[in-house]
Amino acid sequence: MATSAGLSARVGPVPFKDVEDAGDMVTAVPERPSEEHVGLVSALPCCTVAGMSNMKLRCYQGFWMQEGLVPAAAALQRRFEPRPSDVIVASLPKCGTTWLVALAFATLARRAYPPGAADHPLRRLNPHQCLPFLEGLFAGGREGKLDALPSPRLMNTHMPLAMIPGAVPADGAGGGCRVVYICREPKDMVVSQWHYFRRVYPDLAFGEAVDMACDGTMPWGPFWDHVLGYWRASAARPESVLFLRYEELLRDPAGNVRRLARFVGLPFSAAEEEDGVVRGIVELCSLDSLRGMEANKAGYVDPRIKFPREALFRKGVADDWKSHMTPEMARRMDGVAADKLRATGLAFP
Ligand code: A3P
């Protein structure tokens, strides 16, 4: 493990697992709030997801989350101190987070770790082990670990933008950092969620997953408010928030990796282009490549809720909803999305 003194001499991002060797707990989120927060949490509106062993979600400032996460959301809002060079990868679960995490790490760390290197961290670690997961750290009171990381720090969150106000300050205010958000066609997000959740909660009916999304009562939901928070910020401050779509990444991964690199202030040089660095990053982070790594074939994303890492790499296509949803389900989801996103300039065609 690197020491803090050793770390300060390095340039970020460094693989988080190498400096915070807490096993897989880097992504762990507590199921229940600690004793001191029970009062705050139990006063909030509650809903349970029957098919997920009656998982309790609480509505905190308009967003539903596992109750163990509420204190983390409050702490993030109060205490997160971004550095100007920070980059935060944000998303709703099952919208391409793992892919973007891998691409962002490979892009930002390419000088220390060329994509073709045999010892590249993505060849020995799951992509999520390379980045600190903000709510996991804040939930466990371990956010001090962030202070020791060299700049630029690359971090990951599913929290809505409203919970990390320091990241993109209000108009005119200074400070803040850069945020890269990925969204996905909501019907495909639901299909992906259902397949993933079922690995741990086999009783979750597909209709229940659709209901959660349409009612807004899904973890980190409602999806429309989550997406709109980042969408509006990207329109107001395009230099602070890069808004990506999973489907666009599928269509043109290299073009989007170049956008990402420009956005974080590390555009590819002509020499790098000639050396095929962009192609190398895209190949290293492709679904087949990541799926084939030993680190992604075994183990769990979160050792508490035993989601297998290999479940992060399923089909990786657009429009899978067509083979899962009844026409009525699809109409309902489209109706909710159209209604909630009306006049925002954002649509899912
Ligand atoms: P599907 O379940 O539709 O296949 P997340 O990382 O946010 O949990 O998202 C998971 C989704 O991204 C899954 O979608 C998964 O297959 C897909 N995915 C993971 N890695 C990918 C990659 N390298 N390229 C394309 N899609 C990927």
C-alpha cells in the first residue's frame, strides 16, 4: 500500500484500492443508518420494495435512497470539498457507470498507465475499485481518505447533483470541479436494473421494476429529477458538466473518449493519436475486454449485498427493452418520461 508521503509525490488519479486497501469495502454502503442518525432518517417518508426483501427506501430532499445512505447524503452536502482539478463520474445505476468509470480512469491515468501496459490497473482490478465511491466513503465516515489522494482526483457517485452542491456552484460563484454524467434510455435502464437486482433478489418481478421507475421510487430516483439536475447544470455550465449518453457511447466510443479528454483538460496529442492511444483505451474498456479480466469474473461489487462483479457486464446493447416490455409497459414509461421531461430540451427518442 502507498504511504501518504509517497502519495503526495504522485500524480492522480491513482487506483483507489491501492491506497485504501479495505478489501471490497470501497463500494460498500450500510443497509441501516447508525444509531446517531436513526432520528433523522425515521422521520422521512418511507417505501419498501417487496421484491427486494422489503428494502426500505427513504425520501430525502426529493430523492429516494436506501435508508443507510441518508446520512451520507447529508454529510456530502455539508462536507465535500472539491478541488478545481477533481473529476466526478456520476450516473444512475445501470446506465453505463462501470464503462464510463473505466474509460475515465484509463483516459486520465494514461501517462502513468498506457492502455496497452500489461500492468494496467484495469487488468487486475474491477473498474469500481479504481475510484472512490463518494457515498460509500461518506456513509462510513471515511471521507478523510479523499484528502490523501493526489490531484487530479477521480471519483464516482450515484447521488443527484443537488447532494453535491460544492461540485457545481450556483451561477457566478467560484470553486467547483468537473462532473461527467452518463444517462441511458430509461426503458433500457429498467431492464438492466431488473437483471442486476434479480441476481440478489430473485423475487423481484419485472413489473415491479417498471413500477419503481414510473413511480420514481427507485434507488437514487426519481430518474427524471436525477437526470434533469445534471442536464440543466450541463446547459448552464458546459465547462463544468459533461452530459453523455450510453447510446452515443455505443455508437462512437472513440469520439466520446476524445470529448471526455478535452473536457478534463487532457486532450490527446497528435503523437498520442498516431500511437493509437484512443483506440487502446476503447479496446481496454470494451465490454468483452472487461468481462474477460479475472478481477471482473469473481468477487462482489459490494461484499454486503453480494452483487457479483460479473453481473456488471451483461449485454451492453441499446433497445433491449423491446424483448422485455409489453407494449403497455413501454407506453407507460415513455409517457412518464415525456411528461416529466416536457419543455426541458431533454428527450429519449
Ligand atoms: P445491460 O444490463 O443492458 O447489458 P452500470 O455500470 O451503470 O451498472 O451499467 C451496467 C450496464 O452497462 C449493463 O447493461 C452492462 O452490460 C453495460 N456495460 C458494462 N460495461 C460495458 C462496456 N464496457 N461497454 C458497454 N456496455 C457496458
